[in-house]
Amino acid sequence: MLVLTRKIDQGIMIGDNVRVIVVDVRGDQVKLGIEAPRDVVVHREEIYREIQAENARAALKAAVDLRKVQEAFAAHRSAQKSEQSSD
């Protein structure tokens, strides 16, 4: 981890197009300004973690739903084969 010391109105560059600036410092809080292109997604860490957790839950649910569809399709196909063999 890179650790830097910055004063108000000083910043750092991340890559060529993301700039993080110290806007204000009050007590134990630091207010940051972030300049980034519109295609760069910026979230507070706790929000990012919530998004990741929700995405993981959604992916798990999608996998369960897909399994149910596969089982239903297999049952339908088996029923069709049974009907054809009884003809």
C-alpha cells in the first residue's frame, strides 16, 4: 500500500486520468474530491462492498433458477420420449 501525506488542495494522480484532491480536513474526517472520466465508476468503499455482495447473491440466484429450468426441460423431454415410445 502506498501511503502519502497531502495538504488541503493537494492531490494525487491515479493513472493518467483520475485525480484525487484533499478538499477539507476536520478532526478525523477528510473530504476528498475525485476527478475521473464518466466511464470510471467511483464508489465509497462500503457502497462498493454492498454492490459486490448483491451481485454475488444475484449470480447465485440465477444459477439456482437456471438449474430449475434445466430440470424442468429434462422432465418435459423425458415425458415426450415416453409418449413417443407408447405410440
